[in-house]
Amino acid sequence: MKNLENNKKINSEEMSVCDRAELSIRKKFHKQLFSRFAKALNEYKLIEPNDKIAVCISGGKDSMLMAKLFQELKRHNKFNFELVFLVMDPGYNPENLEKIKYNAKVLNVPIQIFSSNIFENVFEIEKSPCYLCARMRRGYLYAEAKRLGCNKIALGHHFDDVIETILMGMLYGGQVQTMMPKFHSTNFEGMELIRPMYLIREADIINWAKYNGLEFIACACKFTEKISVEEKENRELSSKRKKVKQLIAELKKDNAQIETNIFRSVQNVNLATIIGYKDNEGRHNFLDSYDSEKFFDEE
């Protein structure tokens, strides 16, 4: 028995980083990661037979895990689809680009890298550079993915991104909206954007990375590099998303279901109790149908 335990220990120590990361997806984090990944794919119909998907990798923890989840899905081989692991270099410094290449090699993700000049274009912009950068990144990714024959791009936004976006829209934008699990591109005909990490919690992604001793790049843009450490800390603390993240954490102390409730709020919209809404046909007000539909007080 003792020899058997020793052999297991040796085998564990001899496992490559990639083998350990993949095994942890199948075993230790299967429920938290792969099950929720598969649920999002099924619930929102994100993948169909013969899709060719550009898995967009920024170099951070979310997109790199997404790549490994797609590889695990491919291993099951339930229907035919193709994957391209796409990395855009928007102007990373050499250290960050090498970190992305290193992690991809260690995790056995066959990335394809193409370059753009996005960081250079937004470097001097002071108002909403992150928003502009994100829009430009998406355009470049769509274009390159379409050139490679893909019909979908996959981004690594997770559950926490979704609920934070809901609250940010309400508190700072004066509107009720969410980050959709998929949508058709308006500028690239035949292309779709999908978010397969939609139901995965950020804490579980962090735990997976820590468990496997993996370190990924965070925001690596030149805009954040040019400001001092003190300014960077103040900027992070005052950012809208940071504040919303802190607010959710504070509310969760009193109500463990707060995150789920925020998520469900955009699935249970009762239009009979909404003053107004807008769609592709324009704006609508409850007064438009007030007399014909007879709004009554709930008794």
C-alpha cells in the first residue's frame, strides 16, 4: 500500500503543467468549470455542427482557460467543429508577448499571432481609451477570423463580467441591459460573437490558475504602463467596474444569492411594469398601450 502511494506521488510530480491543468478541469474543477461551460453552450446554443471558431486569447487567465475548455470539448468529439486559437498583438511590450507565448506552449495551445497598431492609436487618447481599445480589438479579431474562414469568434467574458455590466448600466448609464451570450456582427456579415464562459464564476477561474501554479498577464496596454504606480492604484480604485465589484461583494455579505439575483433580473423582465423600453423599431412608452391593455393596480 505504501509503495502504491509513493508511485502515485511520483506520477503526480512527473505530470507536465499541461497534463495537470487538463486533469484538474476533468476532475477537481469539473463542476465549476467544464460543466458550466457546457451548460452555456447548450442553453444559449453557442456552437453548431461545422462551426469554425476563432478562440480569441488575450493572454489573461479567462481566455487561456477558455482555450483549454474548448480543447476538452473537442476531446469529447460529439460533433464536427474547428478551432483556431487566435492571439492579436496590439502592441504588447516584448515581456508580455513572450509570457503569452510561454503559457501557450506550456499549456499546449497552438496559437496563431497577428499584429495590429491599436495601442499606438489609442495611446494619446485620454477620454475612454479602454472602450475605444476594446471596440477596435473586436473589429480586428472579426476581420482576421473571417480571413481564416471562421464564422464565430469566442471571447472570455465570465459570469462576474455579466452581472457587473448589468449594474454598471443601471447605476452609471441609466439603462437596463446586459452582456449578451451571443450576437450577430453588424459590420462583418455572417460572423457571430459568442461568450462560452458566460456561467463561470471568476473566483473559480482564479482558483484553477492558482491550483496549477499558472501566472497570466493582466491588462498590458501602454496606457496603464505610462502612469505611475500610485496613479494606477487610484485609477483602479476609482474605476466604475471596480466600484461595482466591491458593491456586489458588500451586498453578498447579507445575501448569498445577490449575484444570482442580479443575473436573473434581466431574464425576468415584466414589460407590464416597465415605464419604457427600446428595440429595433424605436422607443416605446407604457402610455402607448395604457388604455387598450388596461393597466390595473395589483390587489
